[in-house]
Amino acid sequence: ETGVTQTPRHLVMGMTNKKSLKCEQHLGHNAMYWYKQSAKKPLELMFVYSLEERVENNSVPSRFSPECPNSSHLFLHLHTLQPEDSALYLCASSQDRDLNEQFFGPGTRLTVL
Amino acid sequence: GQQVMQIPQYQHVQEGEDFTTYCNSSTTLSNIQWYKQRPGGHPVFLIQLVKSGEVKKQKRLTFQFGEAKKNSSLHITATQTTDVGTYFCAGREMKTSYDKVIFGPGTSLSVIP
């Protein structure tokens, strides 16, 4: 499955580091999403972009900063994270924002020391 | 706000036994989606239900959407080891200006060969 790719697949960072997660979709979709998946917690929707415009921000701390330069690429910039931010970060895309199935990438396993 | 619950949280079955997971929303949904996540993998879309009382089948999997569009179920007949994974429902709540998808916490299925 190569429709949605994410890099890196694993990331270990200190609390003072700045890093970025990258997502790319090759499906021609118009909507892209960032999710956080922690152990024993439901998938948490973080950000939604539709046609490169952010349409939803679910009260995510400012240390997470998304960027969508075009409809195929989505970034999540990380700055001064906390250990509790360690999780699997999943990117997804869908044809449009409404009523469409989402295609997930493999995720980035993030560990904050 | 909207909550989506799933029961059971975990289910261990002997291969060949049936399995059912239930999804309940605190609010009426416009549609519901089901996803499967294998251990170490990412969520993969299974199906979407839109109509009240809708029933859909995929081989050994049967999906139902409740009449009130607040609950759904996934039933697997004669489980196989390939069915192992976590099954998530995702309910789309209708709001005035946009739809918001909320994932349930998932039901983790183990199949004992």
C-alpha cells in the first residue's frame, strides 16, 4: 500500500528539539488529516485540511504546528514537546472532507525523551 | 460533546467462533465507518453505512446501522486468525457547518488457533 506515505517511520527526540513529520498522498485527494494514537486511547483527530485550507483544529497545543503547502503534502512541525506527546502519529487523506473513507499512512512512531 | 463508545474493549475467541463488536454514539450520526487495524499496522477502511437500519455484508463480516442511527455493530462469522486486530467504528456527527468524525476506542480481537 503506497497511497499515503509518512516519514520518518520512527523518531526519537528530546524536549528541546524541533522536528517535522511529513505525509504525502498519491491518490489525488482533496482532504488530509493528522491523528494522534496513544496507547489505550481512541484515535484523536488533530487537524483537518481541505483544499490546502485548515478547516479544523481540535484544541491541539501550539507545540504542534501543521502545514499544508499543496493538496498532496502535509507536515506536522514539532517544537518543545513533552513526554506525554509520545504516540503514533497517523496521516490520512480522503477524496473530500465529507462522507468519504479515509486512507491512512503507516504512521510515525514518536518518542519524546 | 459527542462520544462514541465500543464494547467489548477486548475479545478472545477460539478460531471458528463468532465475534461481535458494538458501537454506540451519544448523538445521531449522519454515517458510520468501520476500520480494522492489524497489530503494528494502520487503520484500514472496511465499510461505510449511511441509511437507517442498513445492513451490509462482506464475506464473513456483517455490518449493521441502527434504526435511530446512533449505534452500529460488526459481526464476524467463524473467525479466522487473519481476523486478528482492532476494529474501530468512526461516527460522523452532523453539525451546522461541517461534519466531525469521532473514532471509538476500538475492540481488540484475538483469535486462538
